[in-house]
Amino acid sequence: VLQILGKVFVMIYFVFAENPNAAWCVVVMPLLMVLWTLFRNFLMERPKPSKPQSRQVTSLVADTCAKYRLIANYFQRPLMCELFESHCVELRRREIPEELHELTNLYFFRWLGPVFIGSYIYLEAPQVLSGDLALGTFLATIAVFKDLAENFLEGHETLMQVSKMIAPLREFTFFLNLPTDTKALKEINRLRGAMTMKERRKWRQVSSDSGLAAPEGSAGNQAMTDMIPIKLTGMSFGYTTQRLVLSRVDQEIQQGSLVAISGPHGSGKQTLLRLLAHELFPTEGQVFIPTHLRVLHVSQEAYLLTGSVWHNLTLGCSSPADIDPDRVQGILQMLGIWRSMAPLLQDDMEEHRKMVARFDNEEDTDGAVPTCCCSCLGCACSLCPSREDPPEISRGGDEWQGQMTYTMRLKLHLARALIMNPEVLVLQRPLHHYNSEEQSTVLRLLRQFVDNRGVCLPECSRADRWPRTCFFTADNPAHIKQSDVSWAIRPHHRDIECSEPDTVSQEYFIRRSDYERPQSKG
């Protein structure tokens, strides 16, 4: 834009210096352009924008692709085709007037130059013939008018491009400035850090005063940290200010516990688990989990990323050094899906073993750091040659997902969490989709996760690992009996009752409509 303005200034200066009689053209031409830009919407009816129709088409296509099976099952594919056609017709009906409006604006500027050049030739040609105006000046002025018109047209097109970018930029800026949970998480982490230090000092003092023994299996300086409990202190939460789901909850458990959460349907079990995982934040009080403990929330629905099975299973591992292919195989075998997954995993596991062996060899020889040959997509480890150019996904992208049963997808979903091995594992209804035999298998895995401080890890190094705590939603009293602690949500009191696993009543597994239904008299 500055370049265009500079050229325009030079040409205007030439006209005023060499041919003052043509100065009126230099003044009137930009004036007409400015007036047209300001008042064109009054002179021409501005068409309705087509953006809403464009969004409708995009939304319809995305929704149809994401939920195609639902549409096909209800025999509504012809309806979706008709909707798509009608939306496209309406979009085109809105786009044509917009394009005509833009074309009219464009040709106004394109015709303005020739009109002024013709007017100048008509008015000034007699002076050239009479000798009052030099032919060179006459021709140079015509060239100046032509260049002026082209520069004004170029400037107008640039301004139109800028104006078209304003609306998307405004929306983009709006999304960039949406509130995030970063500030809340930062405050929670600071509070967790301060409370963790306070609890450590407290347990050191208690230990020195009373000779308190370290927890079984803990070693060294880790002992006192393992005794810091997980606490809910005066915690309240509600999705609206009018009604709280949980009110003034005060509970605590020791690390290394398997906690079963129960309650009637709709009582807030999922809400409690999301509060423990810091996906939701209390409206009052706090949820305290020692700051050195990683918390992983595992949803009830199975989510798998596009990519290889290996990439999905090792998603939570921070570096290749944390991945043990034999451990991955052991977890899949315990879940009963190794035989089905082996053909999809063996090549990736072999590549990983070679990479680890090469790393060990080069580290022993000259300390050089090798490049990463792992096949995971978007590997974040320090061995990866480039974060911008991740290795290609092997074995056909995500085609394998279409060949899996829903139960297998759920087991992969759970295996990924066990492979990551977080210190606090929060599971939403992990037993809901299985039969009784598979439920027992999953419960044994959760029991091993807590007791051995990780699944398929050597027992000899148990004391060197942090305790593992697991919260899970129980579907029946039999599940609770396998746990260490039972948290039962009491909807009428909006609090949590902590009890022994054997004492949980069947009333915590009824439907919400049942406990809200008025009792009949007589």
C-alpha cells in the first residue's frame, strides 16, 4: 500500500508541475473513488451474506461423515442427500448476488480510468492542435492518468482483500481469547505444591516425635511422601448456582488404595471422577492430590487416534526409554487381546527393541545420542530427528480400527492407561461393557496396578515406585468388595459416605427416578 501511495504522489506532482490544466482530473478521480467506496452500499443494495449457508453445508457434511452409521441404520441417506442439495442450492443462490456485487465494484474502478482519459483527450486535443500544449506533455499526462487508474485499482483490490480478512481474523482472535483452564490449573498446581510441602513437614514431624514406621514397601526419602493422603476438603460443585451436585464434602484416603465409587444413577459419580482428575474445578473447597503424582482420567468411551496400534498404546509414555515391549505384550495378554493384536504390533516392537539396543551400544562407546527410529506418530522424545517431519504411520493408517470389535477397542483404551502407569488412575465405568468373566479380569488388573504399583512390573523394584491409587465407578456390590475403600454418593445429602467395601447397600445402585419417586402411604 505504501508503494502504491508513493507512486501516486510522484504522478500527481508531475501533473501539477507540467500540466496544471489537467489537475482537475487528478483531484476528481480519487475523489470519485472515495465517494463510491463510502456510499456504494446506499447506491446498490448489498446482498445477504452467504456465510451462514456455507456453515450449514460444512456442518451437514461433517455431521453426516461422523454419524454415517446412525443415518444408514435409520434409512435416512436419501434425506441427507436432499438436505445437502437444498443447502448447496441456497448457498449458490446467495453467492451469485455477492459475486455480482463485487464485480460491479471492480468494474467501476476499471472503467473510471478510460472515462477520464477520454474526457481529457476530448477537452485538451484542440490545445495540442493549436500548439498551446506540447504533444509530449499531452501524451505523458495520458500515461499518468492510465497509471493512476491502475494504481487506484490495485489499491482498491488490496483494501478489499484486507477487508475480507477482517471477519475471519476477528473470529480467529475470538477463539484465541476464549477462557481456558490454564490459570485455574496453575493455581491448583501452586496450591498442591504448597500443601504437599506442608504435609511432608507434618509427616516428618510426626515421624520424628512418635517413631512412626514408613509404609510397607516404601524406601528412603520416599517413605514420608507416600504417607501424604489424597483429600477432599469442603468441596462443593454444581453445574448451576441453583443446585449443587456435591456439597461440603470432606474425605481423605491414603495413597495406594483401590477406591470404588457408587451411587444411584444421576447422583454425580462422573462429576466426582472429573473433579478428581481436575477436568472440573470445585466451586468451593479443594481437591488435594500431592503434586508429584500424575493423574490420568480414562473415559467410559473408547477413543483411538489415527495411526498404528503401537502409537495408540504408547501415547502416554514420555520417551522410548519408558516403553518395554515385553510389558506391553504382558498387559495385552492379561486382557486377552494379544493374539489379535500381535500381527499389528510385532514390527513396531522389533523396531523399538533395535532402537533401544542401538542407543545402549552408542551410549557405551562414545556417549553419542542416536536418532529415534520409533514408529509412533508425532514422537515427542529427544531422540526424534524432527518434530516437524514425524515418521510415517505403518500398516495402513487406521484401517485396523474397522476390523476391531467394540470390546477390543475398550481393552486397548484401558491397556493404554495401564502402560502409561500413572500414580493416580481415574476410570469411568471400566467394567460396564464386559461380561462377568471379563469384569473379574479387569478387576484383577486394577488390583495388581495398586498392589504392585504398576501392571507387569518387577516386584523387586516395587519399593522404588510411588504408590498407585485407582478410583473407579462400580456397577454392582460385587465390584466394591474387590476394593479397599468404598465411596458412596448420597444424593439427598449431596455428600460422600466412606465405608468398608462389605457394608455398601444395594440402594446405591438404583435409578435416580426410583429414589426421587414419592413413597406411597399404607
